[in-house]
Amino acid sequence: MGNHYAAGSRRSGVREATAGRKLVGSADGSASGGRHGAASADGLHPAVRLCVGSQTGAPHCPAGSLSGQRPIEAPTLVRRESKPCPPTRRPYPVGKVIIMPDPMPSPMPSPMHAPSVEPFEPGAETSAEPAEHGAGINDKRLEGLISAAHTAMPVELSALVERCAAVLGMHTALIYLVDLQQRLLIPLDERYGPLPVDGSSAGWAYRTMSLRVADEEAGVIVWVPLVDGAERLGVLAVRSATLDGPRLRRSRILADLLAMAITSKRTYSDWLVARTRMAPMQLHAEMLRAFLPPRTIGNSECVSTAVLEPAYELGGDAFDHSVVKNILHTAIFDAMGHNLASGLTTSVALAGARNARRSGADLPELVDTVDQALAQWLPEQFCTGVLCELDVTTGALRWINCGHPPPLLLRNERVIDHALVKPPQPPMGLPLQLAPISRDVHETALEPGDRVLLYTDGVTEARSEGGTEFGLERFTDFIIRSTASGQRPAEVLRLLIHAILDHQRNDLRDDATILLFEWRPQQR
């Protein structure tokens, strides 16, 4: 940890335990092999071309996507080109959606790193006959499904989702959860292998939070993002013989139900947690991760999202975000050292901040609580950090910087120089005789669409094999280009942290943590 109030010693190097594909190194989301493009409306799998039109009229292919944020009435599906469908190839209608079969359909992506398991083939087996398309799904059956989802043990979710799919008129379904580093989608059913987040139809649905439809001989596969609030959990693979509005809506309903069930069950299921890990977790990292909130929180007006590496060997970095009524609280911490003591320091800082916040403390009182807790219980340790409060109604931003790199303000796809730079203050946890009498609270007004970045020095100081730093300019340029390409905040940070790891060849010498929050109020 670099102390921006007083220079500190560098941490010893640690090696990151990692698994998965070659790291992403470009803002548009393309891997080094170029197998996928940016999250955009033209990212449809070549196995299928989807159009919207009446069953009798001439179909056309308007631009658009099935966003994960909107209900589906008359779906507008993604397509590759905005050209009329060739009149020589007659589509076959399936309700409101028309599927154009590709002359050479591509198979589903093969699972990676799992030669001993079979790839998921929807339809290979099912526990019940699918309901007929016209059959009514009455309240009693829906009530039974919801009740079963609430009471099922986590290990029973795979079998439960199969039964749910049959009742809702689909053939089969399978849950995939994203791994800790957001590289792989891991099937909950242990008989099958993972799929890559980059370069697969399942990964496209995860990255864009949009429905993805792929054609196959026996019907179609719908990849539905599993999202709880703003938190991306994985995807749901649903196979159906035909595709129409009701089945799409049922797939979304099933995904929403499962997302809530998974979120509630992983708080007490070590099996669910372990399923998304690809390497052993170090003890100090395990302790610190127990304190971390979800990666992403928020709604359509305000989102906060964060990433941190090395995923399995965290030292003293952490982030926090929470909502209290109309106030978004965000924070980033960086404790001295890279061992169990540094993890304990950050854990105490997190606990102190939350305890004060839940007691109704204002921002200066919150920081004072952390100061006193560290000075009393860990007098040899200290912690830098930035703690913020954003009024999501007015856009008023307040923050305190405790010896940490200053936040960055992004507006209209550029960094506003020195917008949030203020005189440094001491780190938290200094002995009482060195601690400040009171903390300075800084204020500014955000504009709609503004993004604020908090980060630790391990981000900008990450060095390549040749000794070149990743640097602040490269860091901000990556954010700007990703934002300009239309990436969501969570996807921006996923791509960025992979680029940082790629720059340092997966050998981070310091923790790298980034938190980004965006204010985008709705017009009333």
C-alpha cells in the first residue's frame, strides 16, 4: 500500500492463483484471439438470425436487444445486420418471434478445462413432460414452484429448475454461476463443464445482461442472465422446441425466481461459494472476503460496482457500498502490509464504518469511529481510504480522503482534471496524538451521467515484465473507451481488472481494487 499522506514501504510480491482463459486486454471486450466483440446489439451468435414481424406480413430485422431490464411483450431481438431478411429464405413463425435458421448452425460452445465431464446438452434428460403451449399455468402450480424454490437445499436447485422448466412449457434448464474472477460460467450441475465468459453465447448474455438465443436442430436455446437487483450472478440455459412471447416471459420469470433463491442460499451454503472458486483461498483473503458486500448494488438511477485482485490472495484492500434511504455510501480501504494483520486491519475498518453508519452517524463521525477502533485494537496498524456519500435525489456528493489517491470524476467521456483533488489528510488508525482533531468533508454536485472512480495504488503501479507501469493515463483511457462503447459499469471494471492482470502477467505485487459509481437520475 502506498501511503499518500506519508510514503510507506512496498509490499512483498505475491503470486495470483488464477484459472481460465487468456486475459482481456482491450476496452471493447475483445480477447487476444478476437473471438468476440463489444457488448452491442450486433453480437448475435451466427447460428441464428432473429427478426420481428407479423406471421403474415413481410418480416424485417430492426436493431435492438432483449434487455435484461425490461419486461417482454413484443420482443425486439438482437440481430447481426440491419438488412431485410432475404425473401428467398422463408422464415417459420413461432408466435411473435420469427427465427431464421442459419444454413450452417454453430454448436454450443464446448466447455473449457473440463475434459472429464460432458457439455450441457439441453433436452438430454428431464424429470417431467413439458406443459403444452396453450396449457394454463394456474396459481396453485406457481405457488408450488415458488414454495419449492424457497425451501430447497442449495444442492437441490439443479433438479428443481428442471421441474420448473417442464411446468412452464420448456424442455430443460441449467443454472450457470460466474466464478470469482468472472472468467468462467460454472454449471451448478457437477456433471457438466464450465463455459467461458468471453467467447460464448452464455458469456454474451452475462456480459450484456441481455437474452441470447441460439438455434439448434431440436429447437432453440435461450440464455437468460441471472441478475439479483444489479448484481450479475450467472446465466440460465433454457431449451425449448419453439420460441414465442409467453415462453420468453416464463424464462425470465424462472431466472428472476432463481436469482433471488441463489442470493439467499449462498449466505449459508459453503457448497455454492466453493462451486465458483477455481483455486484455494488464502486464510487472510477468506477473512476479508467474509466482510465484502456484493460486487454490484443499485438500480436504474444509481449503480455502484467494484472488483479486486488477487482474488485468492487478498492482502489489505477492500471496498464497501450500501444504501441508506436515498443516500449511497461507498468506500475503499487499503491497509498497511499484505498479511493476516493487514486483512484484520481492513476488517476492523469495515466493521467500524458499518457500525457507525447503522447507528446514524454522519460522515465525520463515521471516520472518527474507524480511527478510534484501529488506534485502540490495532495500534501498530493504519489504513488509508476514501469514504463517500451520494444523495441520489440531488446528486450532492460528500467525501473524506484519508491519505489515499484522490477520486476521479468522469463526465461526458472524459476525466475532469483535479475535480476531486483536495489537500491530503492522515490515514485512519494513527495514534491519538497524531490523529487530526476533525476531518475535512469535501462537497461537490454531480451532473446526470457522471461516474466517480475510487481505486488503490496497486492499480496504477502494476508493472509489466519490462517494468512499465500501468499508469493513471492508461487506467483512465481504458475507462473512457469502455464507457464510450456502451459498456455497463460492472462490465467496464471486469474488463479493466483483466487488463491490469494481463499487463502484469497475473503476478500482482500489490492488491488492486477499483470501485465505480454512476449517477443517472430519471426525469420526473
